[in-house]
Amino acid sequence: MAQVLEGIDVESQAPIRTWFGVGGMARVLAHPADEDAVGRCLAYDPHARLLGDGANLIVHERGVDELVISLDRMAGVRWGEHEVVAEAGVNLPKLITECCRRGLGGLETLGGIPASIGGALVMNAGGAFGQIADVVSWVEVMDRQTRRVHRLERARIAFGYRTSGLGEHAVLRAGLALTRRDPGALRQRLLEVMEYKKRSQPLGANSAGCAFKNPTLTRDVEGLGAQGERVSAGLIIDRAGCKGLTIGSAAVSEVHGNFITAAKGGCAADVINLMNEVARRVRERFGVELHREVAVWGESERTEH
């Protein structure tokens, strides 16, 4: 390891910081500062896990054996007249604020979404007002096996609801096509988006945002919707009687049913088990399969209670 990762900041048995504030460690955590260093990390472990802001992640207490690559040192931004080039480690909320200040519109609809640019691209982060795919021009990625860098134009990226197909690569940077607008109007729109989130979501809790993707109904479900309709996971969880449900240190939020929170000093296994239990109850009550929006690392086939 020393030879391959020489010159890269590497930690052993390092905590993996997530927005839940609980969970296991990485056996080896690397902080590459540039593209060449990312390539050397992938040469060491082609199956390495890429870590962004930890905002959409829970890590089981057993931890992660694969190399974890944190892109927090790759956070450069190049500002153009209508395009912003942001590296994978750039903090999305800070970028949104700066774009508004500079009069560059397009990202303000993503206000309140905690993510790095890389993580936001991989999951096509979004909400009620838009998604990051709406402003992507291109994304540069590194192939895990060959370690070659490819630029993928927007038309070649399989963006969909909370998916992109980019996860098989290491995302390095993206070009975002923005629109010149009045900075004051952009700030006002960002405030409106944030106010909506504050009213409807438990933003102050230890949570990774929405735990599940909004499902598309495979048949008509009375009281929920018609076949082919995408419905709110929070609504279904509420109707299944799961609001306020707890397992150990984890709880389904009373504010929004699709938010699972972790108590300070709690454990990740409780969060994982609660997600499993919520999905089971929804399946049993409505025959609807919930799919996680939160990524889970270190989970085995059976999670201990």
C-alpha cells in the first residue's frame, strides 16, 4: 500500500462521517488531491468506495474493508459566463449560494439538499423543484479498471429518478450550464425553497434526508393512486402507520414519514433495521415495494438486532 499510495493522505481505521452521525469505520481511508492520485487509489483497489459528503449514506458498525476514497480534497470550481465546472468534492449547498451571488441560475431549486457534486450527480439529487440533471452539460469520469478519463456528454448519461448510471465510475468533475439572472431574484427563490423544506422536513435531526425513493405503483391502490403513478414514499409510510416507529436509537420522523433519524450515540444497525421494518410493513399493508434512497455500506444478508 505504501508504494502505490505514496504521497496521498491515508488514514487507517478511520471514521466514515455521515449525516446520521453514527456508524462504522473504513479500514483504509484515502484523500486524493488530484486526478492522478484518484487513479493510484483505483490501482490499489478497483472496487474502492467513493465517499462524498456522507449525506446519503449509513455505514454498519462492522465497517468497510474496501478502500474508501474521500474526494473532499478535490473541490475546485472554474467560473465561466454561463458554465460552471465543479470538481466532485465541491459542497453543493455552498456552490448554490455562490451561484446565486454571481447571478447564475439553475441550481437554486436544489436548495437544502446536502451533497457533494459527485454524490449529487451519481444519485441525480433533486426534490420537488428540480434535479441536478437539469443543468448538467457533461461529466468527466475515471474508468475503475483502465483508469482512463472519459468525458460523457449529457445525452450519454442515463439520468433518471434518483439514478444516473455514473456509480460504476469515479466521478471527477462536471460542467453545469447555468443562466444569467438577477442575483436578488435567485436569492429570493432559494429562500422560498429552503422555507418549504424547513416546514416539511426535520432538517435539524441526524438524518440522510429521504430514506426511500418514491415508488411507481404497479397496480391501482385505493387511497394511494393508480397503476403507473409515482407516489410519495412519505405518504405511504404514514398510511402504513409507521410515523413515530422506533427500533433502538432510530426513529421514523413525526414530521415526515420518509425521514429516519438517529439519536446521538446510537448505532447504524438500528437505522438499517428500521428501514427494513418500514419496507416490510408497507409491503405487507399495500403490496408496494420500497427501494432505499440511502446507500448502506457494510450490510450483510442479515443485520443483527
